[in-house]
Amino acid sequence: MVIAYVFWYTRESGIEPADFEQGLAAFHEGLTARVPAGFLSSTSSFYGRLPWIDGQDVYEDWYLVDDFASLGELNRDAAAGRHRAAHNAVAAYSGQGVGGVYGLEAGGTGAGGAHAYWFDRPQGTRTPVFLDQVRSLAERHGATLWRRQLSLGPAKEYCLRSSTVLQLPFDTMAPEPVRRVWSRD
């Protein structure tokens, strides 16, 4: 099962976006140059706002790994040893953050396209029925569907990422356009 650690965070005020994003790119480049065990890929993106984190200039990182053991390896390796300096440089300029762990339900192994749809299962809908519906929708449109495995903050239960704008048959946040800061996805 491919899983993703997704981390949302803000940039401290007074820090230039270009400098911050250059630091993000350096950190992600370092991960792909010296790959931790089980690490598949990472991306860093920019949102203006997200409802589950206060503030503007919200960034989102996706770290894709093979399994939960690989997530532990990434956790140990990303902020220590050979990645410590790049990690600490970005962390020093980051504000608040929250995260979550998501499992891939449908689609390719990448974090997904330029449009993100965050949503919860509609009340009164059984999970298996709902999952069948959204898996089918994702596969039909070449999108990726992610389902929360561990909640480390107040984010939504599902994320559908698509290259195109979709009309979904249930309530969702307005599609959030994603501007990639760094990707080798």
C-alpha cells in the first residue's frame, strides 16, 4: 500500500516567498539525491489558504512511501543526519503546521494533479458504497484518490487530485488550485 505523509504549514511573515521556496526545493532535492529506504517521491505546493490551518501562504508537502515502516525511516532520516541542515533551514522559517497520513485508494502512485478536492464522506452514506463511487470517478478521470489513515490534525478525510476541473456528485470544498513549488513526481 502506498501511503503519503501530508504536511501543511505556513511561512513566517517577513520571509520572502522566493527564499522560502528555494529552501523547500533544496530539501526535496536532497531527499531524492539520497533516498531513504522505501521513499518513492515528494512534492511541495502552495495554496493561498486552507480551512484547517490558520493564516495565509499555506504550503503542502506530500511524501510518498511504500508502507508505514518506510514512513518511520523517512521520519528518522528527513530531520537528521544528511538532511538535517536543509530541513532545519526550512523549519526555521515555517510557522504553524498540521499533518495527516493518507493511503492511496485509486489512481497512479504520484501525489496527483493541479486541482485538489478535499472532502468527507457524506453523512448517511456507507463507507464501502461511497468508496466504490469515488474510486470509479477517480479512475474514469485519471485522478488519484487518497483516504486518511491517521489524523494528525483537522484535515478532511479524502483528497481527490486531478489534472482537470471535475464536477463531483457530492459536497466538497471548492477545488483548490495547486501551484507546484517542487516536484519530481
